[in-house]
Amino acid sequence: MIKKAYCFEPLIGEDSTSQNNLTLHSSSQVLKEYDWLIFTDSRGLERDDKTKIENTWIYKTCEYLKKNKHSFLVISRPKNLTTFSTLINFLELNEISFKGLITNVGFVDCTPKKRTAVNDIKLQLNNLQISEQEEKVFSSYELNNGNKEQLYSISLDKKAITHIQKVLKKHFSTQLLIKTPIIPKDKEFQRKRPNEFYEQIEETNSLIDNIANGIGAITVDFPRHILETFDGVHFTDKDHDLVYALLKKMIIEQLKNKKKYL
């Protein structure tokens, strides 16, 4: 498996400086055609200090696909704010064809953010010519430095959702959209999450359902409170195992049902 940063056609938005901004691919060089695209935000490879990259759900999924002779390209957190718009921009700007999609984007689209972050998301949306989106205003939130800052989020309207559906249907015969696990509000983390954070997780999953329902995509859902997370967002070693186990089951089902495609 090849692991490196790779320069694709430039995407709109602030580049991610995370160590997890990288690509994994089954070939010695990037090809023009793959069986699978795995496109994720920070919750794909991000992990706690106890978890090695080989134990992440992405890495295990790649090993499974490789074992079954399926080619794949992984794009992990290419932007600081990796959203549905980031995925759509990638597909439209790069002439690479895929049969199946595995993605967990949607969480970053909906969760509360500072003004600068919301502006970045708007910039990505502008490139898709779907810039007029409703903006939610939340309560002020105390930052780590003690200052308070207003939080916002964007609600994608029907036009935006329809555009996303159109592009996903055009580029993939199979789409696996990973929903965001619901975590208990009373669980304490070192970085406290605002109350609206938990409400917007539900909003995230509603967005994913709306997109999936219009194109017959498969949603990968989790029982409530089954995942621990170490900060309310990113997965523990055990979480990565659970995500991989569920995703593997869904992939197997798709391979049985759509042999002519995959």
C-alpha cells in the first residue's frame, strides 16, 4: 500500500496541515480508474496516542479491499474543513473514475464553528455555485484561551443537496455514506463541547439521510452511544475496530448485491 501526500488538482478552501492529510492507494502510482474512493475528514485516520495507523478503520478497510483484489484511492482530510463540498470539488476537478464510494463527510458541514471556519465552508460552496445557504447562529462559546466567540453553521438547502446527489450518482454506482455516531451529552471531555454540538450531530445524520434517500445510497449507521471517542469527535482504538467491523459487513453485502458493478 502506497502512502504519501499527492498533488491533485487544487481544491478550494484552506489546506489541512494535519499529519493525516495524505493519500493511500493500492497502486504504485495514482491511476485514472479505481474500484473504490475512500474520502474522509479527520475522523478517518485521526486517533489517540494508543492507536497505530494500522489499527484505524481506514487502514483496515484498505487491507480488506487489497486482499479481495479491489483497487482503491484514499483521500484523507485534504482540507482543514473537509465537507461534502470538498468531495464534490475533488470529483469535478480530477478526471479519475470510481465504481464505489466510502465517505464520512457531513459532520464538518453541520457542527458549530467560528466565523472564519464558516467562511471557509462558504468559499467551498461558492465554487459549486450554491452559495446562498441559510446560516444558523448559536450562543457564544468560551474558547481555550478564555475568550468568547459566536458560533455558526450552514444549513444546505434543497438546491445544494440536489447538486450533491447529482454528482455522487454521476460518479459512483455504489455509495456508502457513514453517519456520525451519537454520543451522550453528559460524557466529559478535556475540551468541552457546546450544547449545540450534540444537536448538530443529529442534523448531520439528517443531511446524510436526505442525500442518500434521493440516490439510493447506503447509510452506515451506529447504535446510539456505542462509540466512546476520546474527545467527542475522534475514535479510540476500540471505536476504529467497531467502525471497521460494521463497514466491512456493509461492503460484503454490496459485493453480493452488485457483483456486476464491483
